[in-house]
Amino acid sequence: MPIPSKEDIIESLKPIIDPELGISIVDLGLIYDVEPDDEKKAVRVKMTLTSPACPVGPQIMGAIHSQCLQLEDVDDVDLQLVWTPPWDPRTMATEDVRMMLGIWE
């Protein structure tokens, strides 16, 4: 049986909240890419944090890893923390999140 699609995996990550901002990591634009691999029953997630010094980074990464392993037929998660491109809420966050953060550009 195939593992969930990229869209389904991203949707499953939406309830994960950045504890400092109280906003979904997906809506913040912290998830850069998701690659399901049916053959290996694995999911690769490329993500970033709001800053390299983010004190809750390990907590967020642990939540992503746990959530992906709870998906049907997923046996492995490759979580890659990347810094390129740098996170910029003006271009990466949803419009609703930009408004919540006071970004009106």
C-alpha cells in the first residue's frame, strides 16, 4: 500500500504549532519540501526554523518526526534542517499569518 501523498503529509503537519509564536509551522512556511518514498516507506522532510538559535527547534523537529511516523505505512523519516533559503515570513508565510504578525507588505 502506498504511503500518504506529499499533500496529505503536509496537511498532517499543520497541527504542529511553533510554541513561541503559537502558529502552525506549515502556515509559517517552515516546511520547505516533503518527499514521500513508497519503495522505502519513508518520508523526507526539508524544513527550517525561524532562526538558527531557535530554542524550541528540537521540540518542533521531534513533533514532525513523530507525526510522520504515525502516518499509515511510514516506517522511516529523514528530517533535514536547512538554512537556505533563509526563512522570511514576508514571502514564506501564508497571508493570514503575515497579517497576524503585522506584516502588511
